[in-house]
Amino acid sequence: MNIGSAAKLSGLTVKSVRYYADIDLVKPVINEKNGYRDYNNDDVAKLGFIGQARKFNFSIRECRDLLSLYEDKNRSNKEVKKLTIEKINEIDQKLKELTLLRKKLSHLADNCKGNGRPDCPILDELSKLQKKS
């Protein structure tokens, strides 16, 4: 099938499908007659798998690792779980950082009178130089 059909069936954009082929996450056959990529059902399944993994915020490198495990019928689910736990820990760290950022911004917003005057604690804080440790 052509790239448009593969994209539609996998739920991805044509641009994403092309990119994943360019970086060898999927390896469609090149049609000798027209030079276009021909995708088969296995390629579409892999593309759908990659699309789902990306929705869970797995990086391209992580998707490559997961895809390798997905294709290995003798795999151990221990490695899959390890990658997933690492992703959960990464998300937890980002949540902590975002929570702290939200607290800081809320504090700044609470201390800004918003009365149309030029003095602004938000701009004052943003203009401070970070001290290097």
C-alpha cells in the first residue's frame, strides 16, 4: 500500500510515516517501477505501535528499543517493564518540576496587584539573573 494508506490505517500523518521510514523504524519495500515506498500490514502494525508509544511520551530511541522487543517473540517482559518504570519515573520527576513551577508562578501572580501601574513583581522576578553555583 502507499504511504497515504499506511498513514491512515496507522493513525499517523504522512509526514510521521515518512520520518519513521527515513530513520529505519519501519522498512517499507521500495517499488522498483516508481521508486515509491510500499507498506505492508506488518509495517502498518509497527507504525501503529510507534504511534501509541509516542503518545506515552517514549522517545524515538525508546521506541526503537520497544519495537525491537515487540518484534522479538522470545523477549522477556522484564525489559519492557524496566523501560516502562523508567518512563514513569521520568514523568514523576517532570510532574514535581511542573508543580514547583506552578507554585512559583502562582506566588508571583498573587503578589501582582494588576492595577495598571508600572511596577510588576512578575517582571521583576523574570528579569533577575540566575546566580551560578
